Amino acid sequence: MDDLRSKYIDLIAGAASEAALEDLRVQAVGKKGEISLKMRELGKMTPEERQKAGPALNALKDEVNAALAAKKAALADAALEERLAAEWLDVTLPTRPTRQGSIHPVSQVTEEITAIFAELGFAVAEGPQIDSDWYNFDALNMPDHHSARAEMDTFYMARSEGDDRPPHVLRTHTSPVQIRTMEKLGAPIRIIAPGRVYRSDYDMTHTPMFHQVEGLCIDTDISMAHLKWTLEEFAAAFFEVDHIEVRFRASHFPFTEPSAEIDFRCSWEGGTLKLGEGDDWLEAGGSGMVHPKVLQAGGVDPAKYQGFAFGLGIDRLAMLKYGIPDLRAFFESDLRWLKHYGFTSLAQPNLHGGLS
Ligand code: PHE
């Protein structure tokens, strides 16, 4: 019995896994285990022998069972320790030890604009950057021969040979989203549509790809007054001042009637731009009352509905607000520029916590 004891106690101590331990259990105290078989022999013994061997065998069985349980617990502890060591994290480390990237001013300003107009009840709409000339021109009251088409320096997509349908274009403005939104939602509508637009132009203030935000508000009782108020609310919130005077300058767009150029009051004193005061005017974009033909093209009844639309240049707003001198640098992906003018990814613009 002493041999059995030392054999199993040693084996159990050396078991490397729970599976090995289970094998040992079966081998020692399982139904046909070595110790169990010994217990069956008790029946063949004389009562005196049994009286001595019985308790001793039971004690041995208990001892082996206890050793098995202890080893099992020890193995589980060791496994847990190993897992804890492997999965250890220093939760006191900063989440971003080095700044790896930043939010581009165009993205930042788009978020700011979206936050402001969301507060005014405007949803965000989208349209494709490659669009048919119907959406980009015809539906906006610019028929084939219209001079505005030529003025827009349009990029045309190539058609395959023999295909003489009119070519698609890279949208020259976000106004086609007006039509798509009318088709999709019907009236009333209150949306903005920020996005990329394309024109063949390149200098300090023009790049072939740039960003506009379209605004469209359609209902049964909308006037130029609503347009002006909306633009004033937007401008003051965007430039983070109490009030900015908006001036309408008579203009012409085929898709609005009447049409107005949007100017914000400002001063350039000492070379720095101040918004809302001074005797200068900053050109911000185009606007007007949606032309009845445009409503019609979008499937909205001009006898019942009318509305305003505007288009603002997002890149230009970003340059003015954050003092960025050259538009071309926006799209050159120069890491030094991005580091300097970029925004931290953790600062989400909203009207309550501050826009910028
Ligand atoms: N789409 C015009 C442009 O790109 C701007 C505009 C939008 C004017 C909406 C009036 C109404 O120049």
C-alpha cells in the first residue's frame, strides 16, 4: 500500500495538465483503477485482515482523491496566472501616446456646418459626384445652349465609341442634389448637401476639386426673409460672433428667381479679418428663390410650394475662419500642413460644447 501511495502521489504532483490528471484518476480510483481493484479484494480476506486493510485502503483512496483535487485547483490557478500575465494591460497609459493623424479643415468645417444646420432643423442629403447632365444642368433650368454651362468649366466623362448619349459630368455644383432630394422626399424639404464639386480651374483660390454646401428649404410659405435669417443665424454661429449682417446683391442664376449673391459684413483692418463689423463685404456664395421650373423638374408643384436655395463654398469658409492663405495647399497632403491646420479627432464640433 505504501508503494501505491508514493507512486500515485508522485505521479499526481508531476501531472502537467488536467487531461493527464484525469488519466491518473481513472488509473487509480476509477472503476477498474488499481486502488479500486484492491478494495474488491477485501471480500476475500479474513475478518481480522479486513479490519486492518479496510480503513487503510479507504484512507489511501481519500488521500489520492484529495491530492487529485488539490492538483486540479493548482493547475487551474496556474492557467489563470498565465492568462492574466499574457493579457495584462497598463490602463494608466495615455490612450494616444503620439498624435498620429488629424482631421482635415474641410472635414472639420463640414462637421461644423452640419451641426449648425442640424440645430436649425436641416437634414443632410447626398448625391453622386458623377452625374448626368440632366441633373447637373437641364433640371436646373440650364438647357443645352445655355451660357452658364460653358461658364462652369465642366469636366465631361468619356463615352465609349458609338455611344452618343450625352456624357455624364463631374458635378460642377451641389445644386443637382436639390433635384434628387425633391424626387426622393417630395415637399416640404429642409436639407443641406455638403460635398465635392469639380471645375477645370487652378490658381491661389481655385482647385479642380473643391467643396460646396447646398441648402434647400421648401414649404408653402417660404420667402427671401427666411433665407436671409437662416444665413445670418448660420454665419454668426459659424464665425462664433453675436451677429453678422448679411447683404443680398442682385445676381443671376438660372435655377433661382430672384437670385442674390450673399455677402457678410466684415473688416480687414490691420490685415486680419473680423466678421460682423466694419465696412467691407465678404462674398460667401449664391442664393435665391427656387425657380418654378426647377421645382417642376423635381416633381414638386410650384403652384403650391416655393422655397429658397443657397450654395456656399466650404473651403473658402475654412480659409476665412482658420486663416489659411492658399487653397491649393488643402489638397497637397503635405504632412506639415496637415499637422499645423488639422484638428484633433476627439473634438466633435457641436453648438453647446463649442464649434472649434
Ligand atoms: N450652384 C451655384 C454655384 O455653384 C450656387 C447656388 C446654389 C446659387 C443655390 C443659387 C442657389 O455657383
